[in-house]
Amino acid sequence: MNYSKATASTSRSVGKHAVLWREIVKHRVLYLFISPFYILFAVFGLFPIIFSFYLAFNKWDGIGKIQFTGLNQFRYMITDSEFWKAIGNTLEIWVYSTIPMLIMALLIAYLLNAAFLRYRTFYRIAYFLPNVTSIVAVAIVFGTLFGNKYGLLNYVLSLMGIGTVEWLNSAFGIKIAIASMVVWRWTGYNAIIYLAGLQSIPTVLYEAARIDGASTWQIFTKITVPLVRPIILFTVITSTIGGMQIFTESQVLTGNTGGPGGAGMTIVLYLYQLAFVKYLFGYASTVAWGLFVIIAAFSYLNYKLVDKPGA
């Protein structure tokens, strides 16, 4: 009896695979057209992920023999002061950039959605334009703005009678410069996302609130913010993931060393330094997976904080 059931189950499994194979052969032209994406993803996406996980347990300089080290590199990472310093720098820059960026993006989206606004298409394009601008060019421009002696900000401060600030020679100044680039680039992008969420809110709710005598601030805090909470959650999580991966802004502005005292050394810049300056590909892979765990933990924490009932 059991043998018969096993045979029947095996036959059904073989039959399903045969049907699936016939469908693939039947639509082989369609699969051929979509195959480049999967091939490129497998070569440049899936393989590097799997190989980096393998390297995390090995020591390799990129040329010589790969040497298995087990969990030694993970143990070293936990005690690595440079790693934790890079984490601290990254978190500081994330706080300086993400919180004001998302608040500004929500306010901008609210104004872009206002009925009284004219030329709204122009403003939407203008706010989104920084996101498609070359980040290297942006970093060069901001490096000029925050120049220690001849920067535009110091020129404005001197006109106001305030002494100049050596932005790129102080830990706080470097973080502010990097955070400013992040805010300038991503505020408009998040504003457009918020705007899409705002446009899904029925105007009847706003009209009813105005009839009841609600102020603009009350409408914004009691109607707009609660209804776009899922969108806020999405932008918080994506901004956290992006904030933990800051690299180009810091690398162009401060170089591979992170600037004076390593104040601009973000975790991804530290990973880049390990892999492509010191050629410690094994340990760099370990740091990469450590970063993955940190991003996952912060994303989950943000989800719980933003999406909790009554928040």
C-alpha cells in the first residue's frame, strides 16, 4: 500500500516536471528574451553575494591562495576599533541627514499637493532633479561650498561678521558636509514618494475637517500624517538602508582615509579601503556581512518604531 502511494506520488511529480518542461519549450522564445536579465543578475549579483559569503570565512589578497580561517575574522571584527568607529561615523551622518531630510520631504510634498500652488509640475521636476545629478559632481561642488578658507559658506559667515570655520578639518564639520549632500540629493526624491501617497487621500476628508474648523496644522498632523504612515515607513526603511551605505560622498570629499581623524570614514568606505587599498578581500567580505546584519537590525527596529499602533 505504501509502495503504491510512493509510486503514485513519484509519478505525479514526474508528470508535473514534464508539463513544466513542455511549457518552457513551448514558450522558449519568450524565455530567451528575458534571459539576459537573469544571466546578468546571476553573474554580477548572485555570484558576488555567494562568493563574498565564502570569502568571509577565508583570508585572501586577491592573487594568492585562499586560506580558510573559520570564524576568526568575525571574532576580529567584533573587537576591531576601526570597524566600530566607522559604524559610529555612519550612524552620526545618518542622524544628521535622514531626520531633517524626511521631515523636509513631507512638508515639501504637502505644499506641492496644495490646491493654491501654481506651476506645480515645474516644482516637482526641480525638486527631483538633484537625484539624477552625478554624485561625484555634487561632492566636488559641496567640497567647494565647505572649503576651509575660500568656501562659499565661510564667505557668507565672514560677511555676517562670524569667523570662518574649517569644515573639512573638524570631525563635526566633515559629517555636516556629508549629511548636507545626502539631504540635498534625496529630499526631492522622498518628497515625490510622499506626494504620491498624499494624492491618494480623499479630498473629502480635508473638506470635512475645514468645515469643522480644523486648522492647517491640525489637518496635517491628524489626517495627513496618519494616512501616509505606510509611505513614511517605506521611506524610513529605504533611507536607513541608503544611509548605512554612504560611500561616494565621503570618498570624494575626504579621500580613502576618511579625512582628518577618520571622521568621514563610513562603514562602506572602510570596506572599500580594506578590499581595494589593503587588499584584504576576506576581511572586507566579513565586514560586508556585518553591515548586512546591522542594516537588517536597524530596518526591523525602524519598522517596529514607526508602524507600532498609536504611533
